[in-house]
Amino acid sequence: MSRFSRSSAPRLLYYTIRSSTTTTAAASPSSPSSSLLAATFHLRHFSAGGNLARANDSKEPWWKDSVERLRNIGISAHIDSGKTTLTERVLYYTGRIHEIHEVRGRDGVGAKMDSMDLEREKGITIQSAATYCTWKDYKINIIDTPGHVDFTIEVERALRVLDGAVLVLCSVGGVQSQSITVDRQMRRYEVPRLAFINKLDRMGADPWKVLNQARSKLRHHSAAMQVPIGLEDDFKGLVDLVHLKAYYFHGPMGENIVTEEVPADMEALVSEKRRELIETVSEIDDKLAEAFLNDEPISAADLEEAVRRATISQKFIPVFMGSAFKNKGVQTLLDGVLSYLPCPIEVNNYALDQAKNEEKVVLPGSPDGPLVALAFKLEEGRFGQLTYLRIYEGVIRKGDFIINVNTGKKIKVPRLVRLHSNEMEDIQEAHAGQIVAVFGVDCASGDTFTDGSVRYTMTSMNVPEPVMSLAVQPVSKDSGGQFSKALNRFQREDPTFRVGLDPESGQTIISGMGELHLDIYVERIKREYKVDASVGKPRVNFRETVTQRADFDYLHKKQSGGQGQYGRVIGYIEPLPAGSQTKFEFENLLVGQAIPSNFIPAIEKGFKEAANSGSLIGHPVENLRVVLIDGAAHAVDSSELAFKMASIYAFRQCYTAARPVILEPVMLVELKVPTEFQGAVAGDINKRKGIIVGNDQEGDDSIITAHVPLNNMFGYSTALRSMTQGKGEFTMEYKEHSPVSHDVQTQLVNTYKGNKAAE
């Protein structure tokens, strides 16, 4: 039995060839009536910030029914597993949209959730989009997320604020590389989930193979909740293993569900799969295990309750099936979301109390408590900055004053909206458990808002480090203002997108998660801001580090009339031990007052500044420990500037003695190629100085895993296509920075020196 624990996986970054997504939106259900609000007001005074049920035992709290009928879910998967198509069907069946458009539709409309022109053209999701809908009197907030690794932050942001998720798997492709990443993210944020095996109408569909892959590759403790009636072209409907009924989907859009008895020729398979489901759930649910071991008949209601308990405790993952494109199985999946995924008060959310030294506090999720809301995504709209909020506790109303705990600023809520992709609906108030957006609130992604009665912050998200940089500049000088406006906006919206200046060339450098990520932003600058930008060659983010201890003793003395400069620093630099959390450490082992203590911060600042640019190729120096043991100061001439300069020169003086090496980003590359091309592909990886670490067979395909330097991976998608007649595919994610070979280091250093000499 595999139990899920919070993943302590390193920050992983993913990269896939084709095109994908950024940004996460959100939505929320309707508010209670004004009479209820009046009741709340009195009751809130009656039990300040506390539990209503305690105040009035005879009655349920006013919000209980509304919160229990609420679900916040995200839809995540590998590229092209059918997430957006599935969301489109969900919106159609719940009455939010009145006609279905395909992702790459010939009608030119495109799916509702892909609202950007770029998304419709490329047939991919770039931003996660939020919407809400109603199904059987339940309100569901849905976030459709990107599949490409370049847009992994979108998935992180969505999962951080959701109570449940649907992991979509392709019945032909099975568990692919990005499915594993998304599953790891779900585990990190402890999100209960359902799996949905999509595309059962495709050639080669095999849901049982996918279920076994989920158990072996994702370590899922899972079992099928349904059995398909026929597969591929013969896929007609589904048998529900809980209620033992067969469902057929009729009508042009599959909207008419016909319930029948289980077909006679499937009874043996159905009873075997139902027994497997009961066995799997009873391994983790004692109540069901007792009935199972005593050979008591297990009713549909008992089984449903057991599956719900096991799913919410993240010990079991129910597996649903269907084909979103062919309009089959979507309604039964929605029923599964209501039956098995938790409502906001069934999930444990924690805040950190800043008033009590970041003590962990459990948020009960009741609208009667003090307001606690997290800004998890920002977007620049037509009416200014749009901030997406997940409300964890309390009620937020239009016109209320709220306090940003991270900055201490008091802000008025000017406008509160619910979202449906790129459309908005104004609302007056929203309570705990809902996802809404506010306009005109200046804040950063990850800020927490309260009503001022508490100082809680929500734990922040895991943001991966960027791995690739490009030099960009506007073609015409007149458009500089719009260009910087675009970069500032994208930087605020997307924490994985960084902008910097190259101190030597003065060029603007943008960094991100991969070629696709940066291409999309350059394209968006062109479309949304009408600025043509020229793009330089992609650059790899190298790092430098030292490999041995080196001593420094440097005196900085300058006398030129007036106050001079005087500062002497003595100490040593050495590499940090392997596995240390920080990348730079400064230690002051100075005894006595050889250097006045007010100059020590300037010395640390000087070393930090010097470490930003190593002398080998001018890249930042990492894993460095600087120890100050002695020095000298002058009563008149010593100043902060003098000691800062002394530190910078001292670092440069001893750096070469510390035998520096260049580190380059190494990627974990996973390739899927037909077996006949395996030799050619493996040879090419060796040529690119890659190390093959795994080679598995899957049907007629070879799955090759390798560690390859990112610098040797540019243009790899084209090379792979030509080697495999277009049949190969690959994904890559950042693994680590590791030292380059001696010949590569010499070549990089000579290139760097040549460029400097040319300038």
C-alpha cells in the first residue's frame, strides 16, 4: 500500500517541445441572501471569530449547506491529454456555455477556456483559466491548467489554492513525463484527486494498461470505478461499479444519459472489477474491511462512503473513464467530483501566525472567522491589475477595508468579481472556500490579506529557478516605454519569468523555463504591446564555484587630497559543504576591534557583489563561504566604501588560487522513440556529451532516460525529428548544475576573453 506523504522533491523544472500555458484564474459561487447576512452579523458578535455551532447548538450554521455544496477543483495532465476539451464539455453540460467548440476548431472560435489568440492558434493552453459552474445544486470552481513544463508555475499556483484535482491520463499515451510532474505537485500540496482516463475512442486505447502504469510509475493506490462498454470505435458507454448500472450517452452532444442493466456478456468482468475495487479500498478503510472480511453484502452507499473517506485522506485515487471529445463519461466524472472530492471545510489548510513567531495555525475554513485570503495570481486586465484570491476564512465584501499582511498596507476592495474564462460577473461579497478576483489592489503573487484582527500568512508556493536566458531589445527606439511596461507586467504576473540587465553589454536579458516559455513572451510583447523585439541567441545560465580554500590579505589605500580611502581585510574563501541550503555564506571570525563593527556589513556586501561575477566567464559564483579573520582600519580614512572596495579586490586576488570551475545546467531528458531508431538516438546523445541512465521497452517504443548538458540541447527537437522520421518525442527538466569538462572550460574561458577583448 503506498501512502502519500508531502513530497520533499527538489524544485524541478520541466520542458516540452510544442506550445503551452501560463497564468491561473479563478471563480466562485453565489453569496447568501441579505437576511442571512443580518443573521451572521448578530451571530458573529455573539461568538467573536469563533464557531457558530458552539454558539447555537440547536441549529446548523447558516453557511454549512452552502460550503458543503462547493467544490474547488483543478484539471491537470500531460500535454494533449484532453484537459481543455474536458473542461469545455463540463461547461456545456452544466449550462455555462450553449455550444461546444474544439481546441483547434475549424470554426475559428476555439475552446472557451483558451481565451488568448495565441492559445487558439497553437492549440495549447498558456494561461490557466478559471470558471465556475453548477451541477446538481453543487457549485464547482474549475481551473484548467497548462500541460507544458515551460508553464509549470501555472499548475503550482492552481494546486496551491484548490481542494481537489482531476488528473487526466491519455488511454493511449498512458502515464507520461508531465503526468509524473503534475502528480508530484499534487502530492506536494496534499491535494486529494481523481484520475480520468480519457480518449477511450482512440486506436490502441487500453485503460487497464494505464491503470497499472499509474500504480507502478505514480505509486497510486487506485482502482477503476467504471468499466468501459467496448473500446476504440466500439466505445458505447460505461458500467458503474458502485451502483452496478450501465450508462449510455445519446444525442448529438451526448447529453441524454440512458441507464440500463449491465450487459449479460460483461457480468463476469464487472463482478471481478467490483471485487478488485472493494479489496483495494478495504486495505485502507477499516469499516469496509470489516464488512468485506465477514462476507457481508456491500451496498452502493457503503462503498461510496468508504471511497470518499479514502480519497479525502489521500490514501486512494478513484479512476474514471470516458472520451471527452466523443462526449462520453463527462457527466459521470462530474458525479464523481461531487461524491468523492472534499468540500473546503474537509481539507486542512494551515496559516503561519506572524504575531507568534510563525506558529502553524489550522484554519477551520468557516465564514465566521476572521478574513484570511491568499493572492495566488495576478493578471493585467483592461481595468488595471486583477488579483485572484482564494478565501480560506471569513467573508470579503465590496467596499471593505482589508490589510496586506506582507506589506502592512490597508486597502479598500473597490470591485469584486467572479470569473468565467475572460468574462467577469460583479458580486457584492464572497465567503470562505470561494475563489474570486479583485480589481485595483496593488500586491504581489503570494501575499496574504486579512481584516486586521489577525496577522496570518499562508505558506508560499514552490517557484522553480529559470534555466534559460535570451537577450531582447526593441527594434525601434521609440517603443522603449511600451517594451519595459510589457516586461514589468509579465514579471509581476509570472514568478518564473525574470528580467535583468547584462552589465557588460547593457542588453536586457529575459530568463525563463525553456525556449517555448520565452518565445511565447516575445510573441505576446509583439501582439499585446505592438512592439517588435529582436532576440539574441539563447544563453545558458552557467555558474562558477571554487574547489579549494584560498587565503586573502588585501589593503585598499587611496590618497588624493581630502579624505582618502583605507581598508584592509584578511581571511579566506572556501567551498561550502555538499548539500548546503545556501549558495553564499559570510562568517565574521574577527576578534577584537581591528575593524569597527559598523563596517562589517559593507565587507559582506563587497564580497556578495564580487561573487555576482566570477573572473572565469563572468557568471555568478555559487557554493562559496567567505571567512573574515582579521583586518585593519584607519581612524579618518576608513569608510564603508573603502572596505567594500577592499573586499571586491580581495576576492578577485584570491579567486584563481581557489581553483575555480564552471558549472553548467544538466537536464534530465526523457525520450520516447520507436525501437528501430534507438541506436541513432543513443549515439546522438553520446555525441552531445549526455549520459544514458535508463532504457526501457514499452510496446514498440524505447524509453531512454539521459542526463545531458543544456548547452548541447539547443535545436534538439529538429534533430530528433529528422533522426526518427518525426516519430520521436522528448521532454526535459532541470536536474542540477555540475562541473564542465576541462576542455569545455578552456573553450568557454577563451570565448569570454575574446569577446571582452573585442569590446
